[in-house]
Amino acid sequence: MAKRNSKTAAQQCRYYEVDNIFEYMVETYINGNISVFRELYHELNKDARKDFMDFLLNEVEPIYWREILKQTI
């Protein structure tokens, strides 16, 4: 399968058939699929990554922030 790079959040939602790719990414991380989470994050373009960080800090419980942020680096 071809590697996906620089995709917008909307493109990712359509490709993975989810309503919100950011929620999907957080759920993936919480369920313990860290490598899948990393792949999803790295498929996003720069603006989508920034939007994900906003989503993370505004919508996700603080208990998960540190661990998820570590995985994005």
C-alpha cells in the first residue's frame, strides 16, 4: 500500500471512514495502538497537525496529554 503523506483532516476522515479523525486518533492511542496512532499522525499535513494539537488540548482529558504529546515528537 502506498504511504500517505500531507493529508488534510477531511481527507483522512473520508479515507478512514470516520466522522472525526482526531477523535479516532485519540481512541486509537487510548486503546493501546501506539504504532497506528503514530502512522495516523505522520500522515497529516502541517496544518492538520496543528489542529490536532488544538483538539488534544481542548477536548481530551489532561491525563492523556503528556503521553500523546510524547508520541507525536
